[in-house]
Amino acid sequence: MLKILKYSFYDLIRSRWSYVYFLFYLILGFVLLFLNNDVSKAVITLMNVIIVLIPLIGTIFGVMYYYNSREFTELLLAQPINRTSIFMGQYLGVAGSLTMSLVLGLGIPFLLYGLLRSDAIFDFSLLLVTGSFLTFIFVGLSFVIAISNENKIKGFGYAVLLWLFLAVVYDGLFLMSLIVFEEYPLDTFSLVATMLNPIDLSRILILLKLDISALLGYTGAIFKKFFGTDIGFLVSMAILVCWTGLPLLVLGYKAKRKDF
Amino acid sequence: MTITIKDLHKQFGKNQVLKGVDLTIDKGQIYAILGPNGSGKTTLIKSILGMVLPDKGHITVLDKPIKKQWKYRKQIDYLPQIANFPPNIKVKELIHMIKDLRNSPSAEKELIDLFGLGPFLDKKLSTLSGGTKQKVNIVLTFMFDSPLLILDEPTTGLDPMALIRLKELILKEKSNGKTILITSHIMQFVEEMADQIVYLLEGDIYFKGTIPELKKQTGQTSFEHAIATLTTSENHAENTEI
């Protein structure tokens, strides 16, 4: 598996798109820091961009990589290599190279700006950690979609729909249900609903660390009470780990039973 | 016996591709697997490789059952039909990579010289022409010393010189005692190379035997016509004894 990972990773970090993705974060990081002159504000803006962009890029990249390397995967399948290792290696290659673009692209400008001397280092690391989680989650989901659909167009369609649902539609449904059921106590419901969507969970996690949760009103207070504690933080991280693991289990299951 | 296949069934959706194939492949011979498009040739080959998982049936390679195994593939060199490689890596790196993955001794240098791939070693795979890619594909397949060779349409895109080299290479491997399975639509190539013909039709083996036997059975003098007769006689539904 490590060999497959190594080659997928090398193949990807040399592709043009990895550089574009890396440069995008690099430029974004520099621009935000020099326009804002405030690390904390820059982190918030970055969060808003990252939370939507990472899942999108992760899904598209994952699906694209899977379909583009289909013939090569067939070549690998004829070699004396375990099936699961092939797909896990490719998955880690894609997710790893995207994460590297993210961490380096944002890390370099922040380091140059003097992050290590600022208080925002924890917030910033949390941003990178959740960003990495989101990359792994969505690349995993996109691999599951791609392996389940022979038809490229369908695969792309489902992947984009998944992103649209989790990034946009889910919040809409969530808000609507809050309005419809406003007569009822919704504390637990909103907590659970937030936890079930990795994008929302990441957003809340970062927001609450940024001490602007006062803006969130009453619900914010509940969230703060839960996520703000160490237990809440650990639970959230555990859920992100589950979100990362679940697609991999499905991927392994599908890979063992698929005809190529 | 190198490969034995018993009662192999495979269905894709509603399409039943293999309907109870029984086949034994003996050591040291060249087998040509022929049949019209969609007759199940590639499915049969991929079942042997473990890429397609049969619904029913039993396959052994070198006397070992292959179900849920992968290490046996070390004994097989497979040339896939469409050679589509990762675009960003160089020919040299791809060869190195496959060597690294298989971890077996390899003889790529002579093959690179044989097919004149020297000037392409530092080129990226995306810049190569179809024929050159097929040459790379051939080098990747023949550079290992495995007892079983499976070649799916090996002649695709090759120029006449490379085709001659390929034929020499196949005969050399045969003289080393290897078992070789070939699919091809080029009848002249099959006639020159094959010892045994396996003719698949609608998911079952319709004919198995040598070329003289085939000519005798169909009453044709040319191999190409004999194969064509096999295909068309099905329409008259008269030729059932094999």
C-alpha cells in the first residue's frame, strides 16, 4: 500500500492542479493578512472560504482522479497486490497531496507574518486540522461514489449533489426545521443536526474557538456550553474521525466485491 | 496443468456473459482465445486474473485455487488491452515503479533496446503515441520471468518492425517453457503463433483444438475462413458436435 501511496502522491504533486490549489491558498493567505492586518479576522474569513471550498475540491479531485486512473488501476489489479491496498493507497495519495497544498499554502504566509508570536496559533492550527479532516472525509466520499458508478457523468453528478447537499441544502433544511418547530425545545436537535454534517461541525468548532460566539445568541450559548468544553471538543473530533472512517469501510467493502 | 476452469458462470446485470465454461490450459503452449465481440473473451481472462469475480465456478492457477487470493498473480504477466498510464510520470519511472511493485528480477534493458524505446525513457507518458504506449506496455509485460503470459490484443497499434519483434519475443518465451494466452482479431497473427484455438461463442466454448483440426472440422482450407464458418454456422444451428 505504501508503494501505491508513494506513486499516487508523486503523480499528483506534479500535476498542474495541485500547484493551482497550492497557489490559491498561498495568495489567499497573503492577501487576507495584508488587507486585514489581523490574524484573528483572517482566520474567520479563511474559515468561510475553506469550509465550502475544501469539500468541493476534495469531491471533484477525488472523483476525477478515480476515473482518470481507471485503466492504470486495472494494470495494478493484475499485479500481485491486494485490492484494498490499491484503493487505500490511491485515496491516501489524493487526500494527502490536497492536505499538503492546504497546509503549506496557508502555513507559509502565516508563518511569515509572525504567527508563532501571536495568540491565534491555536485557532489557526484548528483551522488546518478541520480543513485536513474535511479533505480526507470528502475525498473518501468521492471515492465511494466513483467506485459505485461506472458512468463518469453520473459519478460527477452524484459527487456535486453530495457537496451541494452538505454545504448548502442541509443548512437550509436545518434552518427551516428550526422555524417550523420553534415552539419546541430544539437544543438537542440542533446539536445533533450539527454533528451529523461534517461541514457544519467544522464551522461551529472553529467559530466557538474564536470568541465571537456571543454573536450567536441563545443557541450559541448552548453550543458554547457543549463544544466549548474539552468533552465537547473531543466528541466533535471523534465524530470527524468517524466521518473519515465510514467512507473507507464502504470503499473497502465495495472494492472487494467489484468487477473490473 | 497450468490453468483449470470448471463450470464458470458470470453475469453482468441481465447479460449472462459466461455460461459454464470448462477449460484446461496445459503448460508450454500458446493458446489463442478467439470469438466475436462480446463473446466473453476478456471476461474469461479477467476471471483468471481475479479482476472479475465469478458468480459460480472454480479456477485454479498452477494447481492452487485463486479465490480471494492475490499472491498467485506474481506468476502471471498480463498485457491489458488499452494501455492508459498515469500521464504525469515518465516512461523510466513507470518501468521502475512496476518493478518496485512486483519486487522480482526483470530484464527491461534488452526489451527497451529491442523496441527502440531508448529516446522515450525521459518523456512523459501523456506525450507518447498509441503505438509507443503499446511498446511500453509490452516491455512492462515481458520484462518479468513468470511461467504464465496473458496478452490481450498485443498487436494493437504496432508498426511492422515491432510486430516482428513481438512475434519473436512470444516464440522465445514459448521455447522457455512458458504458457501463453493470446486474444487477437488479427487472424494471420493467430495462425502464425497459436498451437491451440479456443473459440468462445455466447459465453461457452464452441471449439477447442489445433488449427488443422479446425480446418478439418469446418472443411475449409484457410484458417480465416474456418473461423468465419464457425461464426456463421451458429446461424444455421447445425454444428453442435465439438
